[in-house]
Amino acid sequence: MQLESKVLCEEFRQEVNGKYMLLGVYRSVVVVNNFPKERRWLEPMRWCFFAGVNLDRKKDAGRYVIRSISESGNSCMPDIPLEIKADGDDFVQLPIRVIMNMKEAGEIVINIYKEGSEEVYFELGRIFVRDAG
């Protein structure tokens, strides 16, 4: 696997022609200021992470899970299953809707793991969440 592109945004929509429309694009840093300070870390945060990955279908074929891990080592969202078949295009788009329960600002890493393994197969990207102050 090789990462070709990644975008962090508020939402995406898939058009009838198969193209994606990305809405509210962020840098890799998200400043959390949607809620008053006393409620800021009580509500789940919602983002979309959109990645384009080049594949070697023979090498990368298999079952995987996409998982996000916070700096404290906790998973921030449920695992997302991913199956890569041996035949098909050598490029795949991974539109991921992320709902994260976080207790404080920090870094989140989104990784791909072989199904049933705790060893990282591929890192999709990092998101930095910063408190507005």
C-alpha cells in the first residue's frame, strides 16, 4: 500500500457519477471550538477522513480493519472492516466517517490492521486535535 492522498473534512457526498464532493476541508489540525468549554469533551466529534491508496493487489489482498488510536492508546471509534480482493483496480478510495469520543486535545492515528492482528499494516494518517482555549 502507498498513500496517494488524504483529506480531513466535515462531510463528503458521493455523486451519481461516482465522484466525491468534500465539504468543509480542514488542515491536519482541528481546533475544537464548537461547544462551550465546560461541554467541549462531552460530545462525540464528527469528521470525515478521505484517503486514496495505491495497492499491490497480489501483496495487499486480504481482510483488514481500519482503527483509530488516540495518544493515550485508546480506540476512538469502532473498527471499520476493509476487504481488498486480488483482482480489480490498483487504486482504492477510502471514505471514512469518523465519530470520536475524546477526553482532551491530542493526536489521533488512523491505521490499517490485518484482521485479527494488533500489528499495524499501514498508517493512513494523523489528525491533531487542539483545544481552542
